[in-house]
Amino acid sequence: MDYARILAEIQAEVTPLLGQGRVADYIAPLAAVPLDRFGMALCTVEGECHSVGFADEPFTIQSISKVFSLTLAMRLDGDEIWRRVGREPSGGAFNSLAQMEKEGGIPRNPFINAGAMVIIDAILRHVDEPEILEFVRHAAGRADLDYDAVVAAAERETGHRNRAMAYFLKSFGNLTNPAERVLEAYFHLCALRMNCTQLAQAFIYLARQGTNVRGESVATPRQVKRINAVMLTCGVYDEAGDYAYRVGLPAKSGVSGGVVAVLPGRFVAVAWSPGLSDRGNSVAATMALELLTTKTGWSVF
């Protein structure tokens, strides 16, 4: 497969979409990113990588980081984690308080904000916050990954609904740690900074039966199967059905405009462009991934 040619074609075809959508302006540093940015990277399970556009420009990965925290929680707690969080699409906003109240403080899935907080709480029962970053570095096979302190501070300053959500979870008994400890780890997690190529390499364990770029174990094959399944059904906010129809790959998006997609046994692809649709997913990145599966003829279906 001529990935270099395919990525170049995709870049040309999505260029007219750049500038569409809106940035996540409720987080000040994200509001400053130009709408015309687009980058894409693809890394194969054999270690071959290709990229186009602004694939080397770092951005905070936001909710994409929730895949790493879920992986770590499953390593630490196994299937016990599913007693505290569900595996169903939310069918609503990623930061809904009403849904959590209706369902007794059990978040629908680990990728909405409340679910991610429960996952972090489970992790913090076993390890301290710095271990989360070390786990991401292990998954990525890179020791130089870090948080963006400016973005983390902005998340903390404006995260009033997230703060309300954490205390709401605490009131239902679904947080065992102090709410502020969970929130601090959550804000840091969202502020993890990578570029497209680094992110594709970091996610390669989900295409390689659980091993990272160095061949080291990150997750078991059984865990990888389940994480990919949850990504397919819950990874793109309340647009999972449309993504399955258009893209046909397990995917996880973030409000900074990044989307990671996994084709088990073949590759991980990352597309990034900050202009978001009404549902919080990148307009250009979504089209790029749709074009990728169309041009290669490969998907999970």
C-alpha cells in the first residue's frame, strides 16, 4: 500500500474544509490555534511511518488521553472497573450532569468526562498521579512526553462543570479519593502534548495486540480487544454511529481537533485540525479518516 501517496491525496482533498467549524474557545489556549491547520500521520505495525501537513506540530490531546487512562485502569483493576462505569454510548453531551443523576452516579462509558474521572479515581487507589504520565511514556516508547502547563492551568481555571461533576460523583459514592485530587490528575491528563506522529506511535499497541513500538507489553490482547470495542462505540462523543458508517474504525477524538483511528493488525492513523463540528469532532480530520478507509479499502467491517 502506497501510504505516502494516499496521505498526499487526502491532504489535497480536505484542504477545502480547512477553516470550517470552530475551535474549542472555552479553553483559551485552544482558541488561539489557527483554523487552517491540518496534519496527518500513519504508522504501521511494522514501524513504518508517513505524515503530511502539520503532523509535527504538537497539540494537547485532550480526551484522546482517556484511552491511556482506561488502559492503565484495566491493568490495575481488570474487569472490576466495569462495576463503576458502563460501556454504552452516552447519546448526549460528554459533560452532562443530568444523565449522571438519572443513572445514579454510574457514568455511561469511560470516555465521557464523568467516566474518565471514575477511571482516574480507580488508578489513584493504586498509584500516585506521576505514574499516569510514566505509563503514557511507556506506551509511547518515549521518555520526553509531558503535560502542557499553560493548558492544564486553563483547564483548571475554567473547569467549573468538571468540578461540579467530580463532587456529584463523590456524592454518589463513586469517587474514593478527594475530588480535588482526581480533578488535578484529570486536568493534567487532558493537557498531554504530542504531535500526530508521536500520537500514532503511542497508540500502536492497540494495533499490535498490546505491544508498543519497542515490543514491550502495554496491555494484554484481551484488554486491547475490549478497548478497541469501547472506542468504536463510545470514542467520538455522540457521533459513534456516524463514525462507524463513514470511517469504520475504532477511534477517539479530542476537542483540540485530534482524532486517532486504529486498524488492528495494520496501522494507527492520526488526523488533526482544530475546526470542530457541532458534536465536537474535527471536520477535516473526520473527512481525512473517511478518505483513508475509502482509498485503502480497509476497515473493521
